Amino acid sequence: MSIIDQAAKNGFHVQEVRDHLTGQTLRTWRHKSGMLIKILPRPGFSKRFAAMTIPYGSVHQSYIYQGTRYEVPAGTAHFLEHCIFSRDDDGGLLGKLSALGASANAYTSHTHTMYYFSAVNNFEEALNLYMSAVLRPYLEIDRVEAERPVIIAELSQYLDDPDNRCYMQLLENLYSKHTVRQDIGGTIDSVKAIMPEHLKSVHEAYYHPGSLSLTISGDINEEKIIAEIIDFLPDKLTDSAKLSIDDEPEEIIAANSVLHMDIASPSFLIGIKNPGILPQKQISGLELVNRQRAARLMLDTLLSTSSELYESLYSEGLINESFGYHYACENSFAFLVLGGESPEPEQACARIAELLPAALVKGVDSEMFEIQKRAAAGDFVRSLDAVEHSGLVQAQCNLHSVDLFDYPMLYDKMDSATASEMLQYISDINNYSFSIVREAKEEPVS
């Protein structure tokens, strides 16, 4: 029986796409329950990789499921990840996967949660264990209370970290209502408020076959794996939850803030809010992925160590090798953060606010942009040979309903003028906020 016939028998519809550049194949299995499975066959490779993508992250503090609105404390997504991906007295998911020789990990972001592992041997057993833990977790009060002090200890460490404090203060300066302004782990008080019923309601709404996706990469027995997965799937389509989020003002909340901490040297971060991407102005799919890639290419040019802006700041002694940037662009928020250590953080902020808009107006050399674009596209195509990397990228692509093989087409269509247009918001100083960390103030002698 062919794969297609086997799929139909088990309630799946299968589509196959072959990349004309690499000759590699991507098969998409979609079950009648809504379960999405992406398989990247890699014959001859010893390592195999699997990732489960949950479209639930820290911003999902309010959501609607089956007509009912739910509210959960900040940090619930991270808390749930801890409860599932734990090492308890019986070994927990992490311990049991390790016993099978699998290397496993998990993370929570603003927009999603990811559970993933790689293995050479015992892959099917590890996948079965992995799916059982994610789809059928134990979320009773003893599990919750065992994880609570661990998470609170993590948050306490973050409170003592100057870089994290500076970053979180910056997000609070940029956003007034959007839950992206809150730490992914929540606060100590919000973590204390999380109860089993919160975790169970989130799990019911988001951790089900109609919502999540599974990505597998490597040399696998596809029919055997699908047969194993069938046991976890219901016979009918399951409902999906929807994020409920308030509109966000276009304006920033505060232009600057200063923290005083016990540090070796001062540092700064500049945040630039994009008023064009907000809860009331969302983007998705290929448009979102294209913006992520094109804008990052442009920023790599404007802010690289060989750029005029970097060389000016470095020669003036305002930055050092710690200088860098982070660009976040998701469905309902987008912002640029850049900064690092500086002996004169206020002056560094002022110079960047002067130089960066000017650099954007001047633009980048279109030929240089094309060279960098081709290099990035080539790096991406070569990365498809890596079992883990290609699997992880596809797992993230599932959030936006795009595939790995869409990326070469996106690169082909990029140009410097369009990429520059995407970043026009950084030319408006009203979108800027400065967050600075300085040495702790000396206490007066009594």
C-alpha cells in the first residue's frame, strides 16, 4: 500500500513538495482532527529530529475558546512548559528522553512554545514518550507546587541581571497594554497565583491536535511513525482558541528610564516601536516572514561592525564590542532594540538617535544589498542539509503557514528599496525610548 493510500485509510491527506534547488522533499500530512505533521525525509542521515510547535506563548494571557473568554496570570505559558518538560522523581520527560539517548530541550517565547529532541537510536520510542507527555501531561497540584519554587528562583535571578532588567524596562517604556511588555516568565506574584485549573484550561485550548503541529526530519520509517501517532488523534476536528488582546496605542509610553544597579560598567538599550504593527494592525503568513527576513538583512547592513554608524560610535568611544541589536517582528508587535556597554550611555543614545535615521535616509548600496541577499539565501539553502536546523526552522514556519521551500522565493523578491520602506518607522524619533543602567547610587553616610 502506498503512502498516499495508507494516509487516506488513517484519516490523513498528504501533499508532497520537492525543492527545485536542492531536490529535497517536504511531505505535509494533515489529519481530519486538524493535526499538522511536516516530514523532511533525509535518507542516509543517522540523526533524527522532532519538534512540537504550540501556538501559545507569554502574550496569550487572555483567549477565547469555544465561546468562553479565559484570563490566566502572566507566566502561565512558561509554567506549563516547566510542568511538561520536567525532571521529577521518576525522571520526568527530560530524564526519560535522556535514558533513551535523546537530546531534548524546550523553550517558551512571546508567541509560542516549542518542545524538541534529536536521537540516533530509539527515535520512535522517544517520539511516543514525547507526544504522551505533551498531549497527556500530569497537571495536578503536587506537580504545580514542585515547579513553582524552581520558576520563582529563575525569576529572582533575572531580577538581579542588569541586561534583563534594562530590556524589560525598555519594553515597558514602549508598550502600555500589549502583553509583550511583560516578562515571558511572569512576575513572582503572578507565578504564585498560577493554579492547576489555569494550566488545564490552557492545555485544553491550545495543546490539542487541531492547534499544534509536529515536524520530523531525518531518515525515518514514515509509515511506522504515522501508525504510532494515530493513537493520539481524535476522529474529528477540534476547535482552536483565539488570542484576545486589547488595541495598543501607536505612541510609546516613556522616552527614557534609568536603573541603578551594582554593575561594572554602564550600559544602554534603545527601543524603537513600530506603530504599523499592533493588535489592531496585524500581519501574518508570507507577509510577516518576508518582513522578518528583509528587515534583518537591511539591519545587518546598517548596524554591522563595518557600517558607518558603528565606526562612528566606536571611534568616538561611545560603544565597544558588546554592541548589538535584536529585531522582533510578530503578528501584533514589532520593535528594534540595539545597544551595549558605554562609558557615556546618554551620549551614545543621543548619537544613535541622530545617526540611525540619517543612515536609513541615505540608504544602503543596492549592489551591496544584493550581494548580502545572495549570501544569506545561499547560507539558508546549505542549512537545509542539517537535520536539526532544517527541522527547527520548519517547526517555526508552521506558526505562519509557510514552508522551508518558500524562503528562496522570498529572497528572490527582496530589494533594498522595499526593505528600507519596512523600516521607515526608525526614522521617527518619536518612536524611540532609551533604557540605561548606571552604577548604584552611593548611600549617604549616617
